[in-house]
Amino acid sequence: MATETVAKPRTSVRVGVQKFGTFLSGMIMPNIGAFIAWGLITALFIEKGWIPVPQLGGFGTNAEGVANVGLVGPMITYLLPLLIAYTGGRMVYDVRGGVVGAIGTMGVIVGAGIPMFIGAMIMGPLGGWTMKKIDSLWDGRIRPGFEMLVNNFSAGIWGGLLAMLGFYGISPLVTAFSTAAGNVVQFLVSNGLLPLTSIFIEPAKVLFLNNAINHGVLTPLGIQQSLEQGKSILFLLEANPGPGFGILLAYMFFGRGAAKASAPGAAIIHFLGGIHEIYFPYVLMRPLLILAAIAGGMTGIATLSITNSGLVAPSAPGSIIAVLAQTARDSYLGVILAVLLATAVSFVVASVILKTTKHSDETDLTEATSRMEAMKGKKSSVASTLTGAGAGGGVGTAVLAGPVRNIVFACDAGMGSSAMGASVLRNKIKAAGFPEVKVTNAAIANLSDTYDVVITHQDLTERAKPATSSAVHYSVDNFMSSPRYDEIVELVKNSNAPETPDAGAAAGHGAHAADTPVDSVPGATAPGDAGTTAPAAVVPSGILVADSVILNGTATTRDAAIDEAGRLLLARGAVDEGYIAAMHEREESVSTYMGSYLAIPHGTNAAKDHIRKSAVSVIRYPEGIDWNGKEVKFVVGVAGINNEHLHILSSIAKVFTNKAQVAQLEAATSVDEVLELFGKVNA
């Protein structure tokens, strides 16, 4: 399994607060859709909304004189806190923790009688953690057949006890905290001091401490205030895009070098996309610019206070589109002014700083981005906009928050071209002296955001990005000899610490890679299991046999060659007719041309049911075949179950990265010579 990329252990107070804020954010962000739904229903259907509907807005009475309950009250009182509690419990102890956390939160909700977001953020994780500890007491000691009985009753009993704890113990404490925090906010508002909060909020954003402030305090208080008043200024204290937008505009006009060139794209991402972290490196590059952010933030908050404006629900992300969507009916003028004036003030202050200070923006943007990612604790999903990393190819001086430890090759099926490419790069990285770097392969459908570097065919990069947004992406059109491999090796050299890995790491990665022959494909993975090592001991014999090797193929076109390779697999009983059709389907979506005169046609990920056993066929075309504009002389048909075929693919890759051995294959006069060149592939 890949590990998170972090440069070094960090134990500062800032990091502690940052982790706490990230945890709080993890409970809130998955449920933002529910917050938006509640905000839209509130804005539309309450008594002062755009389309007042008593039955939905919860005002007035029905024909029998009974007060309308509506959607607004129950959603904010029950739905949202329970969603938060369930998410928090699940983060700690999966679904079981989520259920127990939600049960306990009901006690807090009923005991308090007000929206209990802070209570939910306490009871959810508490329920998950305590249930996990309780389960550990009898782990492995339950008699067979009684597991479900014990698990269900233990969760029910403990959940009921937590609900009572929430009712009698937690709800009074949280109510007191909410009341005190609300009084502090009201004091700041009444005395015109609320703009001063920007002195803390704006620096906190750049240091990635904003989640603790926003989701831990401002959002719960803002929702309570919105329920009572129909809107809240607190939702825009941190989410206003104006301060960051002004700084980026200043760079567009008065910046230099790479910073000026990248500022327009960053401004679009920030203002329309709502990804505020995109402007953090610009501030870190010129620390004085924090004054511009503070001035802009204070201006925006003052404008909101003067115009008595606010949002009905949280704006996430902090895009101008999301801000306007959540603006209260009577607050559009104030909110728009707050954003515009914050932008203007931030722009003026930032422009003065940029014009009056000397600095090399061109050389320091990458360094500042690196510092930003180091503070964040992982690679930024938008940092490529600043540093030039992208789908178009290599990233050159790509910014990483730590050493490269996990590289994955991804293709549609995860069993052919990606396995070959992984084998080639693994050998290169090992030769460069970094055997501890794990190079695996996987199907795109099975990717997760746990890799440092992701390599795909150029036609598949856009499919891989959403699942691996924090990784550095490389696109290639040649899996055997792409020039990108040398760039990746340089990236590994530049980002990985020169010191010897600790004993644990050597035992887990480096020692294994160094002691295992290349042909056993250390670290190669099966489709759908990107972290499973493929041991040579499980490789069956007979994957490549003499009957599946043809020295003079009869096909003259790409499609005919695919048919010829597929028919050899069919004759072996390795596949059925459906697999050959899937080989053509795969070729139409992404080429299987590998470079070095080699193509490896294979089926799509969905065609695995058509494979009966692992087999490989090899056909040589001395005159060459036009393969989508590339010359191919060797076609290797591949059908693999789990990881059985990876052994021979590694051997084939090793051969085709050696020009002398490719020449020997071209000159071979017997099938035995071909089999001998591929080594002991059936050992």
C-alpha cells in the first residue's frame, strides 16, 4: 500500500492544529452537499425567502391549526448533525463506528434543543473510538455462530449508553460553549471589532490552519445564527475569495517571471473554482503580502457588517459561484460589494508591495510552492498550475512534499502495457541506486490517491487524474523506451534523501528489491491489487510454449496481427472468442504499441471473464507492420489471470530494452532461440 508523501515527521503545535482541522474538515466536507441543499431550501421557502411555502419553510399553520414543521428545522436539527456524526464515527471505525456515533449524537440533539454540530463532531468520533476499544476486548474470543449476536447487541447497548451520556453530560457542555462563543461573536459585531478577526484568519489560511477555525467554530456558529436570523456573516469570514483574488491580480500586472505568467490561470482557479490554496505560494514567496490579504479580509468583513449581509449556508468551495448561490435574498448587494472591495484593497496593497520590494519571483515560485505543500503535508492537487506539471508529459522540476516512494503505471486493464512499463522503469530506478522505490502497475479503475507518481498512456491521463489528483502525472506514448523515464529517474534522485533508508524501510522495500532477481518482477501487481507483490513461486509453467511462437507471421495489418496473436491464445485454450473481440476493443481505445518494434495486444479490463488460463503468444513480422503509424515487428498477445503473466512480461521487457537482444530476435532462425532469449520464463 502506498504511503502518504511527507518530507519528515512534524510535531509542532501548528501541525497539531492543522491535523485537528483536517479531521474536522473530514467530517464536514463529505456532507457539504447536504448543507447546500438545506441552504437552498431555506433561501427559497422560508417566510422571507424567494418562494415562501409554509409547508416547506416551516412557518404558519395548516388547515387544522397545527404549526407547519417544514423541512428547514428538521434538516438542521437532525439530518445535518447525524450525517456529521456518522461520518466522524466512520472515519474512526468504519460503518460500525459511524452507527454508534450517530446513536450517541441523538442524545446531544434532544438534550440541547438547538442544532448540535459541535456536539456531533464530538460524539461521532467518540462513539467510533470507544466502540473500537470495546470490540478489541473480545476480539477472537467469541464462539463461532455468536458473532452477529454479540456485535449487534454490543453496538446497541453501547450506543444507548452514549445517547444518555450525550443527553445528560455532553449537551449541557456544548450548549454552554455555543452560548459563550455566540456571545463573543455578538460582542465583536456590536462593537465593530469583527473585521479584526482577519488578523488571525488570513495568516491561518496560508498555514493551512483554516479548517480548524472554519469547520470547528465558524460553521457551527454560523448555522445557529442563520437558523435564527435567516443568514450569517460568519460563513464569509474565511470563504471570501476577494483577498486572494486581489493578490493574484497584482501579480498579473506587477509580478515578474514565472509568477506573473502563472497568475492568470491561478486567478481563474481561485475565483471561479474556489481552490484558495492556489494563491498561498504567492504569499509565501513574498511574506509581506499577508498584509494585503489581511487588509482585503478586513475590508470585506466591514462591508458585510455595514450592509448587514450574509449567507444562508456555508460556501464550499470558496468560489464566487458558490458564494452567490448561498447569499441571502436581501444580501446580494452587500456580498458582491464585500468581494469587490476586498479584491480592490488587497490588489492595491499587494501592488505597492510588489512595486517597492525587490525579489526574484521567477526563481522562487517553485520553492514557495514546495514550502506550501510541506506545510499542507501532501502534494497539492492544483500545484501543477504553478510549477508546470501536467498531463502533457514530464514535469521537469516537479515539486514534491517528500521523497518518491510509490510509482504506479496505469492502463485500462492493468495487466499488459502497464506491467511492461513498470518492469522497465523498475530496472532503471534500481540501477540508479533506489531499490526502495516501489514501482507497481494497476488498472485505472482501481487507482486511489495514494501514489507519488502516476504514469499513463497519453490517451488515458485524463481518466487517471480524478482518482490520483495529488500525484505527479507523466504521460507517455511509448512504454518501452519513453524519454519520460529518464525524467522520472532524475525526479527520484532529486527528491529522495541521499541517506541510507532505515532498517525497517530496507526490510520492507529495498532489501526485497535488491535481493530478488529482476525476472521475478518484485513489486509487480495484479489487476485490482496495486500493492500485492507477485512472487515468482506462484508462476505456473507453460505460459509461453513453442507452439505459441511464430517466426514469420502472415498478417499485413494491425487488426490482422491482433487476430493472429489472439488465435494462438485461443488454440491454447487460454481464452474464448470473446477475448479476441476485446483485444480489438482495447486497441481502438488506447494503442498497445510499446516501442522498440513491439506491440502487446490484450483485452480490456472487462474481458477478464473470457480468460481461462494465463498464456502469451509471440509473432515476428520481419517486414514490419504499420501499427498506427509506428513500425512493429514483434506482436506479443497477452492473456493473464491475476499476476501469473507478469513474470514473462518482465522478461520480455528486459529483452526489448536491450538493443542487442532485439537485434538477436530479428536474426533468430529458430523458435528455441526466441525462447532462450526470453530466459527461464516458465521456471
